[in-house]
Amino acid sequence: MIPQISTPECIVSKDERLVKQITPKTEDFSRWYVEIIQKTELADYAPMKGMMVIRPYGYAIWEHIQRLMDQRIKAAGHVNAYFPLFIPESFLQKEAEHVEGFSPQVAWVTVGGKEELEERLAVRPTSEAIIGHMYSKWIKSWRDLPVLINQWANIVRWEKVTRPFLRTTEFLWQEGHTCHETYEEAQKETLLILAMYKEFVETELAIPVLAGRKTWREKFAGAQETYAIEGLMSDGKALQMGTSHNLGQHFSKVFDIRFEDRGQKLQYVWQTSWGVSTRLVGALIMSHGDDSGLRLPPHVAPIQVVIVPISLGNWKETVIPAALAAEEILKKAGVRVYLDTREEFTPGWKFAEHEMRGVPLRIEIGPRDVKSGQAVLVRRDTMKRETLPLDALGAKVPALLEDIQASLYQEAFTFQAQNTHEARTYDEFKDILDTKRGFVKSLWCGGEACEDKIKDETMATIRLIPLEIKDKPVHGACVCCGKEAKALVYFARAY
Amino acid sequence: MIPQISTPECIVSKDERLVKQITPKTEDFSRWYVEIIQKTELADYAPMKGMMVIRPYGYAIWEHIQRLMDQRIKAAGHVNAYFPLFIPESFLQKEAEHVEGFSPQVAWVTVGGKEELEERLAVRPTSEAIIGHMYSKWIKSWRDLPVLINQWANIVRWEKVTRPFLRTTEFLWQEGHTCHETYEEAQKETLLILAMYKEFVETELAIPVLAGRKTWREKFAGAQETYAIEGLMSDGKALQMGTSHNLGQHFSKVFDIRFEDRGQKLQYVWQTSWGVSTRLVGALIMSHGDDSGLRLPPHVAPIQVVIVPISLGNWKETVIPAALAAEEILKKAGVRVYLDTREEFTPGWKFAEHEMRGVPLRIEIGPRDVKSGQAVLVRRDTMKRETLPLDALGAKVPALLEDIQASLYQEAFTFQAQNTHEARTYDEFKDILDTKRGFVKSLWCGGEACEDKIKDETMATIRLIPLEIKDKPVHGACVCCGKEAKALVYFARAY
């Protein structure tokens, strides 16, 4: 009776006012973004500044992301664990860059029970410090390596400017923390995870991303190198969607994580860390959403197919049995289906609501359809309608969902291609950012002065240095200073 | 190549000293308990007082608990969501009993970034207050009811005396929070969850439990009624393993959670909340463990079957292929299997290690076994050996695992039955607690004076008032004061 999938049904406000006009994307992207979140009940604002509540519909998307990512993390040999929420202040202070980067963002516990604490405890802004401490207890020999541990956890960073899912005081994420015998192994892990993130986001979220290295200025506080994947949102701004850090021996040296190597010599381990967060839900909204609301890729949609019975004539005797049969067939085919039999709403209202909520496929069944043994299918991505024999649903719908997944990816891929431009001069560069948005590929001298100047003057930052640049030296002039370039990089204004 | 199940392999210390004698249970139960946790790498002590790290082997058990519980929660119509970690102090203070019960245990965030906060934020000791606030925004009409939301989250309670898994400053749990139109519906939900918890713990953890109501003294701070399940650990002490609260209108009145009822009248909603936590891992250890270490029920064992190849003669050419074939067959049969091919350890060492780690079934394959096409199977619960044809493994092992699950339950059930006694006089009562341990069933007058006196003099508390007592009035004298009894209750010393 009750669907086993997480449906928002029991918490949907039955108030008809719910489906209101959403501010068009082109009119005000930021307003469109927050209106979608509120109206589709993905999340709500908490009473504490910068914090949000992830409502069941939003959390169900996160559960699918977790499930699909966790499978990949385990398939690559990692195991999950759980480390404490609190980190003593002295631990955070051990790595100089790390404390400088994170201490402005830390929420501090100073009182426990009725007593003032002797040492303040940070609510984890990331877990390198506490995990480093534990690893130094656990790792003795090369035989203990590699250590491949991941955790799913909540993170707190005291942010000044927040936006639901994209930047919130508290968010959910996974953080991998690995230890290796050599730099090369750690680097291999760093890039393996980067590739895994790219494949995950493209396959499951239908969002094409660039993968590459961050500049020193943009890297993680404490890392030797940071790699990231970057997507282009539909307003032309870039979004960092996952990072993978080669930590070198920065943390192993300060936390004394040493192992006896194969030649009986004591060595510091080489580490990596990497994570993706609930920010990915924000990326889904901004990549695929349109003026009618969300368009969810079927792989992570809480409801993949909604069946709306058309309440005409003796529909309860004719349409409902056919709809129930269709629901059963789709469930057996492994489809997350919701049969919307609510009587207080008209079919038209339901169409609008499920469109807004981004359900990938709608199946309409009316009295005439039952007579002719068919149903009307409407894709959310293209809004195209087709009719299909009722007895073909089990065979056709899974393939159709895959087609929707692929077409959302293709659409986003085309958008990214059309919004990636090359600029050779600084005037061209500024013109593209002002008139065309998107990624700007340009040569860069490698200097922070140019990086800073460009940021100050255009608000664009270097999103990535593509991976291949090490092998292919570039020739030409820096787009900013005109000196000899060291790399071809991707700039963009970013979230 | 890498097993998809969470195996502790990559983080097991390869140091042979790992398998040392564990202090016998009968000699020192508390020491036995913490030694098992450390030596099997379920958890480790964190550097902050009262906090622990759940290591991969322990976390893998928790993941199975989560998965099996989450299925039940969703099957009963609930959806998951995520509410903020922090709760403003003023919110906690709204419900008088609630603040009195929890404020001594709260960790307080007083500084965010560089700034002193205007209002202290509690790190959630439970989420009724913040969820109540959000529900008051979301619920308007009877059409919005019931609200059936659950969250998986971390919880912080500043405990004075801690013990890994049983009572830690931070722990993981699920907390359900529901709203209903009537008291009766809320009560139905409360008891439905209580029954679900009992069925879960008995079916998946193989631990028999009593279910019933708590006395006023033992109930949740803010609840109208608290129900709980209680298990009997193998040292004869009781452990509360899950609670389900009927909150009445205590929180809806202070958080103003009102709805327009079917007669257009404004009413306060009726609420429930309920939870189980990582404490369940502690229950597994204390219910089933023996002097050789853990005995994990197959349903939640990270590794259900370990295959140990016997390294004799040309074992690499003969035994390994047979072991790989057996591994493949068992994987196909849906068994979580680990083939232990490590060459730095002897088979005997591996037997001891996997016994200590509680792997339910060991399969030994040696050169002679390969010749005769068979394998030796050793059950962890009874240590009984049997031989089985290699080609029968796929068909027989899943059934054998179910048999181990059932026999662990049966053993615990017999233990509980043998350690549940009735006492009619206070002398009998004290004698049982001193000499026989376990549950003591006695008549009680319903007075807190007797409850307090018994606790002070014997350290025993009323664990439960059985559910059926409302229907069957009792006749007799209170075990403590001799006045007319109101209920037959279960006493025990408890964790």
C-alpha cells in the first residue's frame, strides 16, 4: 500500500497554492534557484544563520547519490569508518597552512555539560587532523599500507555568505583519507579518485565536467596538490563539484605517521584526501532545471515515473485498475514509480506539480486509453508525448529512462561546449566574460600576480589546469601580462 | 580482485601480536568487553574524553544495521530527512522537562569563526526542539498529516562515565519524529515502532528482548510515555536497546505545531519520537561474545564466511584454484565471503584471528580436501566441524548461515529464560540479584518511593512494565513495601 521508495507524498503540502509561477531563470537566476528549492521542498531555511534543513525530497536525492558513490568507493577497495565530530584546537594548529585556511571558519565548543573546557574543540571543518592522529597509532609497518578509509559525515564551516546546498554552515559529505608507501602511489590514488568523481558525476548526475589541477592559490589548505572537477552551471558560472588532494607528507610529518618500510627504514606515509558533498544537489538543480522547475536525471530521481490517472467518467472502475497494473509492472521492472491517486487534486494540477519536482517521466492513463489498451507518456526533459501499449510499459520504460538520462547529459554537454571560448588577448578575455559567460581557455604565465589581477578585475578565477599539460608544453603569451605562458588554463566566474 | 564487501583486510595490523589471549569473560567482564573491541578493531579510543573512533570492522556492522533498519523504517511509510546539528539554546528551553533532562549533557558552541555568538548553540543531544520548530512551519492542515520523518545522525551528550558503544560522548543513531491527528494514532505509531524494534533486534541481531513501558522516573525527558526494548547481556545486566516515545502534545504546544482539523478547528498535533543507536553494536558483543572473542550473527557480520587455504605441499597450484572457485560460488549465492590468501600468516593464526573477529563460518581447504573434492566447515557458534563436498557449498552455506543465526538466538533466549526469576519478598529479591543476576519479575505498588529505595539498596531499576498489564490487573503485595501492587514489572541492574 505504501510505496517502498521515499516519496514526498506524506509531507507534500496539499495546499493548491504550492504550484505557483517560478521566477524565470533568465530573469533572476538566484531567485529562480532558491524558489525551486523551497517550492519543490528540497530544503528549507533553518532558524540559525546559514543552516538548512534537507527535506525528504532533497534527502532522497542525496541518498541515491550516497548509494551510487559508496558502491564506487568500495569497489575501488576502500572501507568506511567514523571519526569524532570534535577536534582539539591543538590538533588543528599542527599544520600551519591548514590552521590558517580553516580557523576563520571554525565553530568552537567551549562548554561541555556545565563546565568550561580546558581546550576548545573545533566542530570538524574537515577531518585530516583527527584522522592523522589516529593513523599514527594504527600504522607501524609497510604491511599496514595502503590504508584506504572513507567516512560519510556532517561538516561545519562558519560561512559568511551562504546559499542552500552550495555553501551552508553545515553540510553532508564523504571524505576519503588514504595512506601510501610512496609519493607515486598517493598520486595514483589522487588521480584515480578524480577520475572516479568525473565518471560518477557524468554517469549518474548527467553533468559533464572538466577535471584538472588547481593553482596554488586555489588549493586545499594543507595539500601539496589539489585536483578538482568543475561543471558549468546553466547561468554560465562554474561550480567545483569534487576535490581530490595529494597531501604529500604535510600531515604525516606533523602527526608523526611513520611506517617501517620494506628496507626496515622509518618513513613518513604519503597521504591523500578527497570529497564530494550535498553541493552536488545544488549542481543538479543549476545544470538541468528550467522555468518549470527541476529536471532530475533518472539515476538519482526519488520518483522516476509518476502515473497520473485521468479522473473522467467511471475512472475508478476502469482507470484505477489499469494504473495499478501499470504500477506493478514498472515496480517489477525495477522502476521507482509513484501512482498519484490523490482525489483532492485535478490531473492538470498533478502534471504541473510533478513537472516542477522534476519527475523524469509521466504516464497518463484515462478512460479512452484503457479502452484502447494504451497510455500517454510525457518526458520531462523534452516534454514530448508519445503513446505506448500498456503491456509494453515494462519493456520500454527502463530504456526510455536511460534515454532521458543520456539526453540530459547531451544537452548539458552541448551547453558546456557552446560556452567554452578561447581568449588570446585580455580584451577578448574580458569581452567573453561580459557578453558570453562560461569557461574561458587562455594561456597563463603561471604567476600569481596575473591570477590576482584577473580575479580583481573580472571576478574570474583559474578553475583548472588541465591534466595533460605536463606532457604538452605550451607556446604563446600569457593572456594577462603577455610574458611567455606556462599553461593553458580554464578561467570562469564561479560559485 | 578487491572484494566488494567491506573487509578489514587493508587495515588489519599484520603484527602477529594482535591475537593475544583475551581476558576471560567470567574473570572480568568489563575488561573482556573493552579488550574485544580493541583487539578485533571494532573501535578505538579518541584523544578526547569519552569519544571513540568506529573503525572499519565496527562500522561495517553498523552499516548492516543501518541498511536492515532503514528498509523497515521505509516499508512502514517513513521518509528520511536531515535537520541541523545545532539547536539554539532558547529552543531547548521551551519544554521544561526536556531542558532539565538534557541541559547537563549539552556541548555548547559559543564561538563561530572569530566571533562570540549572541546565543549559544547546543550540539544536538536529540532533535525534538529543532524538528518541532520546522514542523510548525510545514504543517497547516489535517491533509499534511501524518508526517513520518526519520533521520540518521550523530548525537552529542556530555557523559561523565563512558564505555565504547554503550555510552559515548558522540554516537550515531536514527531518530524518527512523527506527527498525527489524534492521540490514538500517535499511540499506534509508538507501539508499531516498538514492535518493529523488537522484531529487528530478534531477527537481525539474534538477541531476544522484552518490550514494555518505562516508569515515569525512567522515561524520556519531555515524553508522555516511553516504551523500550530491553535485552539481557551475558553478564546478567540489562541493556536498553531502543526507545519509542509518545510525546503527546508536549512539544506541539510549546513549538506551536497546529493544524486545521477535519472540522476546521485548530488543534495541536500529537507526536512520537523513537531511536536506536550504535549502542546496538555493544549489545552484539555482550550478548554473543565468548572467551575467544566475537560471535557475530550472520545477518550483520561484515564477513559471513572466511575461506582459509591450508598452505601445505603444492597448495598454490591445487588449493588456491579450489578456494577461488569456492569463493566465486559463494559470492554468487549472495554470501559475504573473504578468501584469506595472505602468505605472512599460518592457517592456525588465521583460524584464531577470524574466530576472535566472530566470522560465523570458516571453510578450510587443504591439498587432501581438494583431492577428495571436499572442504571442512567450522561454525563459530558451536565450533563444530563438518565436511561438505565442494560443489555443495553454494546450496548448503546460505542455509547453514541461517542455522547459525537461529542457534545464536536460541542460545541467548535460553540464557534470558534461565536468568529471569520471580521474587515475592524483598529478601528473595535481593538474594536473586546478589546470587543469580538477570531479570527479576516482581509486583510493584507503583510508588516512586519503592522504586528509589530498591535502586539505592540494590542498584536495580524497573526496566519495563510489560505491555499487557493494562488489560490484566494484578493482585498481590508490592515486593518492597507490601502494599497492594499495581503492576508486575521487570527489575534488573542495567547499563
